[in-house]
Amino acid sequence: MDRYQIRLSKEKNAFVRLINLKFYVSLYFFYICPQLNFYYMKNIYTALFVIFTAFSLFSQNNRWDTLFTISNAPNDTVFTTFVNGNNIFIGGAFDSVANIEANHIAYFNGTSWQTLGTGVNGNIYSIIKTDTLLIVGGSFSLAGGIPVQNIAFWNGTIWSSIPAGCNGTIKAFEFYNNCLYVGGDFDTIGGIPANHIARYNGEWDSLGSGTNGPVYSIHYGISLFVGGNFTSAGGVPANNIASWNGTDWSAFGNGFDGPVYSIDGMGGLFSITAAGNFKNSGPTVVNNIARWDGSLWNPLNTGTDSTIYNIKYIGTSTFASGLFTTAGSVNANYIAQWNGFNWTTLGNGLNNTGYSLSNSGYDLICGGAFDSAGLNSSFFVGRYYSPPVIVQQPYNITKCEGDTLLLYIQATSSLPVTFQWYKDSVLIVSSNNDTLIIDSVLTSDIGIYTCLLTNSVGDTTSYPITVTINQSPVFLSILTDTIVCMGTSVNFPVTFTGTSPVSLQWFKNSVAITGETNDTLTFSPANSTDNGTYFCVAQNDCGTDTTNAFLFKINTNPTVSFTGLSAEYCTNGTNDTLYGNPSGGFFSGNGILDSLYFSPFGLIGNQIITYSYTDANGCTGTSSQSTLVNNLSFVTFTGMDSSYCFNDISDTLTGTPAGGVFSGIGMNDSIFSPQSVGSGNHTVYYAYTDTNGCTNTQSQSTTLFGETIFTYFALDTSFCINDSPDTIQVYPYGGFFTGNGMTDSTFSPQSAGIGIHQIIYHYSDSHSCANLDTISVSVHSLPIATITHILSEYCKNAIPDSLTGTPTGGIFTGSYISNNVLDPSAYLPGSYYAYYTYTDSYGCSDSDTGSFLILSAETAYFTGISTSHCPYDSPDTLTGVPAGGTFSGPGITGNIFSPSITGSGIQTIVYTYDNLNGCFSYDSVDVTVFTLPDVNIYQDTTIIQDITTCAGDTIALSAIGDAGYYVWNTLDTTLNISVNPTSTTNYSVTLYTSTCNNSDTVTIIVNPLPVLNLTDTSVCLPFVIQAPGGFASYEWSTGETDSLISITSTGTYSLTVTTSFNCVSSDSILVNILPLPIFDLGQDLSINTLQTIIIGTSPSFSSYLWNTESTQNFIIVSGSVAGFGLHQYWLMVYNDSGCSFTDTILVNISSVGISEGTENGKISFYPNPAHDLLIVSVPQTVGNLFNITISNESGKKVYEINKHSFSGDEIKVDVSNFAKGIYFINFIFKKYSQTHKLLIN
């Protein structure tokens, strides 16, 4: 284990420990206690399964975030969520989050909740974000306090709207290809018609004719998919889901029989999933969620038991939230996960409806109406953490022994992750890192590796990684030299180890033998050409190995020959190796070296070489061959100097004899170019080959001197035309300069003139090589400076003047001129000069001069004015010095100042004197005209002019204003007084301050009180109290506001009336309610035409009146007389107090032989009394042959249903629009009739 590189370590989490516990307990019972019978084993496994399931549920609950407690969450439902980076945006019905005001929109930045300005004033149902804007949609009219219509944009600082907005609720957004798609319940957006769906890409567009119902979801896959509650899109029949290809709408399969609230997918057509409140797609039962397979919508298992409001793809799973409590066969509280095969729970789920899902990486964010998630408090927002997700699985890997093995897991998790590596299911100790490194692997490292990734909510195991370690080949065989006679068959087998496949190659004399790649080299038979040195090379992906080399030799017959001698040689030719056959003999003759080589060196003419051999059998043979050794031609060449400068011209070389070839650096045919070679020594060769093919070579060497490098000191390359001459300093020195403006080494800008000049430095080095270097110098013209603003004359009392010149950016100088400003007051009268200097970007300067004259001016002042006044003060007479000047300012007429016409505030009065030289002298005085003190008479907190009151009222008046002394015309000196005028009266108050005084007056108009008299009485019910008319309002102690009220019980009733002048009077009346003669005719009755009944009440009342006009206390009803049908009878009675009471009874008369049926066959109804909805329950035994009617007390039929308009076992009747009172419901089926009294309240 020491060869594993590690960084961290951590134990396996509890979930893994539980799995191991279950596994080892099972092993114990199977192997340690085999005598336990199957029954006990079954119970043990059942217990273990319960424990494992409970812990699995606990692990899922543990994945729910505990952050969103009641103090760190919104205070109402979240309808939509959106994740952008680390920010979780929420929108909904809330008005605060984490106890701070947040109107319907907020976001969580990972640490705390943040608001978006003042939010919006209505529900938000959809959020989306572009690169620069957050866009929200819903049902609201204000965003950040500005008017909007259901859609608004947040740029990070302020809210903004779109022109004309949207005229209906927005439910969905989608952003694709720089276009914003908007869906909802609207027909106009951005000022254009658009039925429920629109697109914005700089301007609003409708998508054809849109849909005929609201759009709740938009998803862009291979095209645009929309879901909602509609039956057509673009005029094409489409059941609640449709697609838009950019031009036309089309149906999406059979669609669904209910609204689609959410669509999501991974981009491809075959991963599109739709969810909502539907049961079927065509003939297929899908139960609220389905996936498209390219031709049909298919269910996800058995779907859910109720509505799904939102779905979200994360990784390979689909998450759903809504109103359901089961998904497939599992209990799932409002949220579930489809893993591609089955539905699974998210712990205990939510405790109420989930409306929105989004994701942050692989973590699930949900919003809704819940206040718990899993077992945690989580108010309206929940986060379901994901275990680590492996985004790049490692691959099987093959290494050679001795290589370094590196296994890497790329994973993502929003929580800290630990890594545990296993080899063959055994933990590699201390291997907590995403990378496992093994240096210099061995075959013992072969195995199956996995990595367990764990965070605080779960774990993930990687795919198995098969690690294979291969070995390089190693030969086991040792080959020996072998000698055989010609014609003998010989095999050379080899054995080796190493990982297959291993390739073999036999070599002869270090040259691969074509086709010899087997483990045995076979000669069958051997012949003289097989003589040589042989070896074999084995190779695989991990390396190579080579056998020892061995000599294979074949004895020939005594026939002797040899090879290797050429027919001709040059006297300077190379040695040739001679081969005798059979080998083992010796060579003789001129030029033979070591009895093996022939050397032509020094020989000329024909030479005889002889080979002699004695075989193993003592046979000897010889063989002779003749060869011609040719002499060499004399070779030389001319035209090359012993040395060159780097810039010398080329030389043409001449070789003797002609026709040879020159070579060497700088040579091109016979031309030697010094400029193409670098400095140093170089050799040129001349080679000549004669007609015998013999080549002789001559060489000469030459030295090339390189270019000189120059260094300049303080070199200036930019000058003004008027600059002084500049001396150029250069190393090495000793050369000379040429060019415009140059004299020796001095450059004169004036001589050179304006422009760019090329200065050349000429220098000859110690080898007399001429060097040139060029310098580019610029000479610039001078700018033209001009004063553009200075006055020729200034009055001494004039204000400072800003001077200007061109080009701008120059500086003015001169007496009392600072920062280009001339101050006339600093000068004595006389003549002066100002100078303007400008320097351009090249440092070139020019100046201009301007002159000006300072004129004298007298000192002026005036007297006779007070510096403070009230508006009502008398005028002041003013006197100016010197005399003859003019006064000006507010309130001035001639030399008179009138404060009454100036208005309040600080007023400036100016005296102007003409010095008769064009200069004027001035004096000014600021005069404060005080504002009159503020004083107002208030009643409560309102400033009043006139008060209308009622006689006898006391009026409280308050004087409110500036600080000072207040005096009323009643001589009161307090701020608050109370008055009780009997007639219309004026009241005033005067405020005295340290500066001025002021008054305010109010008139109190007095109106008379209303007259109200009520008289006590005793009455029968019903009774109405009628108050006198003509008053503006009425308020009874019962809360009623009419002039009359209905009385239902004995008591005192008080009334307050108010006139149009708001004058109020009250009175009360005692009403004694006399008792009613209450009785009951009993339950409704049913008889047949052969029966007679008596109905009536007590004879103790004063009088009786039936609707049959009988005045007795009872009547007799005969079935034969009244006849078949439903009959109504009512009785009115009076008591001694003159009070009356009425009751009604129904008698249902049926024909003889009509059966009422069994109790099990009766139709029943509830509730009674009914308010909004009446439920009528019809047993299956009734069938469709029945009739139900509801009639009011007057017998008018208000509802009817018969066999042609009903299927099922329950009828729902909306009675919310029925008037309150007694009704009669009649059932007729087969030959049975029922009538019941029904009360609508």
C-alpha cells in the first residue's frame, strides 16, 4: 500500500456501514447457524429489510437542506424558482423573506437573502435571466414603483417595463438563440396582437395565430414546444400541447385530455416529457406525465395520482412536483423522481403542494406551498442535495510492468466529497483523493478498481476499472554456433515469456529475413547462401528482447570460389572484404590485408588475387581473379582569396581539369559568395572524376570577417528647426558621417531643414572591411503662437479676465497674470504687456506679445438706506457719492427704496457712477426684507378659513406659526382657545415677532341640530320601525343604515341621524314583541287514492284560515277527491294578541298498486338545508328511467333532469343562484314517486 499516492482519509459513511452490517449478519446466519429453519431466516431478512428501508428513507431525508427555516425563508407560496450561478431566485405570493420586506421577488446568494428593489405588487409565476437582465412575469401592475403590465425587467439596479406591457397573466418564459419566448393568458403584448404566445428579439412578434387557450409551459428542443389549456394552435387541432417550427404550428401526437403545466427535455425529440392534469393521450392512459418516443406519448410507469405542476431533467433523472401523493406504486408526497425505470421518493417529500423545480448543478431547488421538506422545516423553498455525481468515468487501462498507473475520477458536488479507492473490493488504505497513482506497477497490481465518492448526503460508486499489467518478452533459449555440410536440414527453435501478442523476427547478418517470424528458424536443406550470423528479436507493446547471435556455417564441396573483388579499382579506392566459399581459407596477392581485405592503395595496373581453402575433410581448392587498378588525375583550382569581408562580391573559381564539382558553404556551382556565409574559417572542395570513374579532390580554406556592431550614446533623433547643432557619439569611432545637415559628426537642424533625413555612418574595420549604418532623424517646424483674446483697455475696477491663445494649451506671462488670468485691480493706470508661449508635442515652441491699457475709476458709495425692513415699512431716501450716479435694484424708484414692493428676501441695491472714460464705478448694499411671520388658525391639524358647526358645539382653535407673541381678538394670549358661538362669528389672532407681525382670521358658521322623536311600542312580528325622513344618514344600534329596520326580538333600539351639515341627534325606542301562535302540521305525507287523512293543529288559537278557505283547526284530505299528484296545504292561525303564524304540509297521492319500493332503491339527497351545491344520490337499481324536479313554494319548476341527460350514480345541482326559501324536490322512477321538502338558506 506504500506505493499508493494519497492526500486525505475518511471513514466510509453510515450508509455503507449499514450495508456491510446487513451483509455480514446474513453471512453469520447462513454459515454459522445453518440449523436455523427457513421460517426464522425469513423473519430475520424481513427485519433487516425494514432496517435497511428505514435507513434509506433517513438518508433521503438527510439530503434536504435545513437552511430555509421560518426566519430564513419567504412568508408565503413560491410559484417559480430560477438558478443563476450561486444565486437562487424565487417569485410568488410572498411579501417578505427572512423577515425583511421582499415583494414577490427575492434571491438567495448562498449566504443571505437579497431583495430586488421594492419588488412588484402581484404574484410572479415565471423568472428567466439573460446575460444582463432578469425578467419576471406574472400578474402585477407595478415594479419598483413604476407602472408595468405583468412583465418587468431588472438590470441589477432598477426595474423597467416594456412599452404597452402585456394585457394578461404571464405563466412561462423560454430564452433560446437570443430570443425571449413568453406564454400565458393574454392576447396582446408589446402593443401587438399575440394569442397566448409571443417572441421578443428586439421587437415583439406573434407566433402565427398562437393558441386558443392559455400557455403554461415553453420548452425549446429541436423545435419550440408549448403546453397549456388549448385545443388548437395556429388553427390546427392540438390537444393542450403543440410545436412551432419557426413558420407553422403542428400537433404533438394525440396530445392530452387535460392541461399541460410543464415540458422539459434534454434537447432531442425522444427525451421530451410533458406533465400536467390529464389522464389520457389518445387511447393511452398516462396519468399526468408522459414521454414522447417519436410517434406516441408513453406513460412513466402508472404516472401519479394527481396534478404535476413542474418537471425538471437533472442528469439522467426526471423530477416532478405538484399535488400528487403517489407516483407509480410508491407513496410520494408532492415530489418524486423517475430514474428511467421506476419512481422513487425524496425521503418524506413535502407536506404540501410543490409548484416549481430548478437545479443548481445536480442539486434540486423546489418552491411551493409547503413548510417542511423531508423531516426538516423548510418554508416555501427547499433544496435537495445530490450525492456526488461522476461526470467522467475512468476507462479500463492496460500498462506495462514498471509503468506509472494513474486512475482519475472527475466528479461534481456542492458539498465536500471524500474518495475511497478499492481494489478487488478491498479498501486501499488512506486513498482519499480523486486520483489514484501507483508508481512502477507490478503484475500483483492487476485487478478490478472502484472509487466510492461520499458527501454528507450520500455516496456514488464509479464503474469498475479493469487494470491489466503486461510483461515484456524474455528469451529462455541459448543458441550455439553450428557448422553443417551443404544439403543438411537444420532447425533453430526458441522459447520465451511475455504477454501476448508477441511478434518474432529472425535476422541474418543484422538484416531481417523476410517471412521468418516463427519461433523456429528452419533450413531445409542448407546451402552455401545460408552462411551468416543469425539472431532473433521478440517484441510486444511493453518492449523487446534479442537472443544471442550465433554463426551458421555450411561446408561446401571442394569447389572453391570467392566474392568481393571488383573488376576495376582506383588507386585511392576503399578496401573490399573478400569472401571465400567455403570459408576458412586464405587469400594471397598484392593488396591483401589480414587475408580478408583487398586494398588497391598504392597499386597501379592488373593485379591477380588467389583464394585457397581446405575443407573439414581435408579438401583444398583455389580460385583466382584479376582486377585493374587505375591511377588518379592531378586536380587543382584557382580564384579563391585567403580572406573576405562580409559584404565582398562573389568570386568565380576555376578547376583543373575542367568538369569537376565544387562543394562547401557559400558555393553555387563554381561561384563562391562571401555574403551567404557567416564569419569564420570555411573550406571549399573541388572533386574531379575521370573516365575510369576515379575521383580526386582538392581543398582550400578562406577566412570571412563579419559585420561591425555600432553603439550610439545619447542619440537624439527628433529636433526642432531652431535647435542647436548636436554631436553624434558612436562606438567604434574613427568613421565619418554623411547626410543633410552633417558637418563631421555634428548634425545641424537648420542646415538639414524640415523633414526626415537619413544620416549614414561610414566605418572601415581592422580588416579594411567597409561598414555602413543609417540613422533616421526628424526635424520639425515651429508652431505659430497667437493671442486670440486680450482687451486693449481695462478699467481698474473691472473683474479679472481669462486670456486665450492658439494653439490652446499655452501659458500667459506678465505682471499680475496668473493661470492665464489678468486682474485689472492689481495695476496702476498705464500701459502693460502680456506674453503667450506655446510648446507642441515635439517640444518646439513659439511666443506672441499683446499690449493693454489700465484706465482709472473713482470709488463710489451711497448712504441713507436701512439694511433691514418689514414689507409694511416706509420708503428710504438714498444719497450717492460722487453725485450724479444712478440707483438700481428691486423697489428702487429714482433714489427712493420702497420695501413694500420688493418682496421678501435679500435685495441688492446698486449705485452706478460713470467716470466719463468708459469706466463705471459701483457700490452695492444688501437689504433684508423680512417675510411676514407665518401664522394660521388650525382646527385639529387642518388650516381653515371658515368653519361650519352645529349649535351647542364647542370649537377648539389653535394658532400655529413662527415663534413669537400671539394675541387673539378675544384678548387671549395662549396658542389654543375654545369658543362656543351661538351665531356666525369671526375670530382672529395676531403674531408679534422680533422683526415683523402678521394676523389670520377664521369665520365660524353655526347650523341648527336635527329633531328626532321615537315612541316605545308593543307589536307582533314582523314589525318595521320607520324613522323621520330628510336626514343625510342613519345609524341604528343594530348596524343598519336605512331609515327603517325590521324587528325580530324585544329590546331597545337606538338611532343616530346626521344632517347634511353633519349635525347629529340621537334617540331610542323600546319595542316589546308579542308572542306568535307557533304550531307544526308535521312531516309531509303520502297516501293513495283510496285513503283519507286528517291534518290540523291545536284548537287553542283565536282563529284559523286554510288555503281551502276552511276556518276550522283541521281539514280532511281524501285521496279520491284530491286525485293523483302532489298537493300543498297551508294553515294561518291568530292568537289573542292579534299575532299570526303559518305552516305548510305536502300530501303526495299515488294511484292504487303503486309500490314505494324498497329502502335500498330510494333516491337520497344532501345536505338539507343546502347553500351552494345539492348532491342527489341515485342507486344503480334505479337505472336511467327516472325524473327529478325541484319547484318553489308557488309550484314553479326551477330544475329538472331526466333519463336523457344523466349517466353515473350522483347528480350535482348548483343551487347558489336559487332564492332563499322552501322548495319541493320530487323523484319519479319506474312506478315509484317521492316528494321531499328542501330548504335553501
